[in-house]
Amino acid sequence: MTLRGREIILGVGGGISAYKSADLIRRLQDHGFLVTVVPTRSSQNFVGNATWAALSGREVHDDLWSNVHSVPHIDLAKKCDAIVIAPTTADLLSRIATGRADDLLTNIILASTAPLILVPAMHPEMWLNAAVQANVGLLRSRGVVVVEPDEGRMTGSDVGVGRYPESSRIIQTLSETLDIKADLKGFNVLVTAGGTREAIDPVRYIGNHSSGKQGFATAFAAAKRGAKVTLIAANSDQPDIEGVEMLRVSTADQMHRAVTDHFEEANVVIMTAAVADAKPLQVNDGKLDKNSYHSIELTPTVDILKEIGQRKGDRVLIGFAAQTGEDGLAKAIEKYAQKNLDLIYLNDVTGGAIFGSDQTSGMIVRSGEVVEELHGVSKLTLADKLLDFAAHKLGLAHD
Ligand code: CTP
């Protein structure tokens, strides 16, 4: 499952406004983006690598000739979802327009197929110079996004067009280019994923086939939309998501505790996890001998969703129902009501379908009605549909 859309390379050119990119990094992170900074050599006369490393929380790449074995320009170029260069100097505009590849940043630009957004900032005379404007025109004709500079006071006494724009305008351009909305900024989203395991003895457990992919896709999509996300994952081999608070659990009791601990601050709870409905009454200390292994006495686990449903307040609560057979919809409608949900997704898992897959098929159900039927869509698509609903509900609640 490839989760894409958050990785940004921030190229920093050698202009006095380079310090403004420090604010840009923070604002990009607020919107759910993950930023890797690639400064040019001349920009380091204005701001040093330590600033970029501290703000981005990542290694700063500034040299084509370091770590050559890992081919950094190709690696970075492939990984990123967009390249933003702020500030872009007149020299950088010229080098990009002519296809030069004389430093790490220009190599990445040539090696990447991701959208390129340039944020020029320079003195008005330089910006209006015919050569600079010709480069801007050429780059735009090739599909490069060149943000218009702001008008106002420059360094020194000059006034005119050429100022580094507000971070919000750059992020708006980036979000429009990538077609991303940050409608969940300022909201906390709690997601559960995977399948719990209930020990029978030190070797065996009662578990299920949930891979965690739907929950991970949901957490990723929520983070991409600017939410502060906590993901409680049970026994999933999906890798941690950067920028998401990750909690790994195993049993239904552990998941119950983790959800309870994070429920208060949550605005949206999406329970994709397959939680065991029962656990062995006794867990044997030693491995059970096969001759004494005829039946296991079970005791129910807490129905987490039902419990938080009873004290949900104005939170948005979304549940999942994994069903087989004809009466799936009736059961999902019943669970929707019993657990006091705002939405439930009915997965048809007949024959083990859906588990481990990157695709899902099922029905989005609300108040006894099927809102939408999905056939073989990606788990990210479903995640965004559920989050669209949550964002709409939160928006209404805040009117
Ligand atoms: N759930 C929960 N706590 C449990 C069991 C389930 O929070 N102990 C949540 C799941 O995360 C899911 C929904 O409740 O969002 C599923 O409800 P459940 O009644 O368990 O349905 P299924 O497991 O789909 O089916 P069944 O009732 O047949 O077990």
C-alpha cells in the first residue's frame, strides 16, 4: 500500500528572505506535510543547516557528493510529492530554466516528476528584468508553478514587487496543486487498526485476519488533511506513520485502555480495528498439552465502541462491521444504533475478502440507510470518504 501526498522537498535559495522559510516549514507541518530541506550553498550564508535540521526534524541534504552510494538526488526526487523552492533567486530561476544540474537541488529537480512550485523573492528591478521574466514565462509554459511575489518594502529602502509571500499563500498554492485540503487542521482524530489477539497459553491465541491497512490508510489520510492523529494499532505489520502518534497494542484490554486514555481529547474516533469479542477466561502459564485441549472457556471483552458511544458528546464516532451473509446490512444498522454511531462501514468479508487487500468493497450506512456502495475502491478512498463525512459534521457542529 503506497501512502503518498505528504512528502515535500523544500529547496532554499540564497536570498535574504531565506529565514522566512523557517516559518514556512512550521506551517507546512501544521498542515500535515513532512518536509526535507535542501538548501543551496549560497543560502547557507543566510541560514545554516542547524536551523533546518531542528525545524524539519530531519537530516539536511546539501551536497551531491555526500552519501553517493545511496544516489541521494534520485532517492529524494522519487520520494517527494512536491518540490517547493522558497526563496527562488534569479540565479536559480535561470539554472532551472536552462536545465542545469550543478548542485544537489537542481539535480533533484531534473530527476523528479513531482510538481515544482517556485517562490521567487528578489529586488523589484531584478524581478522585472527582462531575462528573469523570460525565464519565468518559459518555466510556466512547461507547467512549473511560479508564485507571484508580494508587493511592499524590500531590504533597504526599496518598495515594489519582489517580496517573499505569506506562508499561507504558498501553502494554498501547494494544496491546490496537489489537490489536498487541510480541513481537519486543529482537530484530533483517533483511529484504531489491526486485529487483537487473546492469549490461550504462551504459544497460542485467538485472533483474526485484520491486516490494519484500513486503519493505517485512515490515519495517514487524516494526517494529510492536517489533523493531529493518534493511531492505536493491534498486531499490524504496517510501518509507523511519521507525524502520527503511534501506539502498538496486542489485546482487546490493551486497546480498551489506550482508547480510553485518548478519547477525551479526540474530536473524531474511527474504529477500524477488529477487536476480539471474547477472550479465554484463563490464560495457561504453560503450553497446553494437546490431550487437554478440547475446549476453551471464554469471557466477553469490553465493547469499546459501545462504551465510548455512551459518552460521546459532540464527537464524531465511526464504526466498522465485518459481516458475511444476507443479514449483514440489518446487523450493521443494529450496531449503528446500539453503539450510538454517526456512521458505520459495512465490510462484506465473505470468503475472507478485504483482509490484507489494498482495496475494499462495502456500504457506508447511516441511520438505517445505505449512503453509498463501494466496489473495489482503495482503502485510502474509503478513508477520505469517512473523513469528508467527519469534517462536514465537525463543521456543522462549529457553526
Ligand atoms: N468493537 C469494539 N470493541 C469490541 C468489539 C468491537 O470497539 N470488543 C468495534 C470494532 O472496532 C468495530 C465495531 O465495534 O468498529 C464492530 O462491532 P462488532 O459488534 O464487534 O461487530 P463485528 O465484529 O463486525 O461482528 P460480530 O458482532 O458478529 O462480532
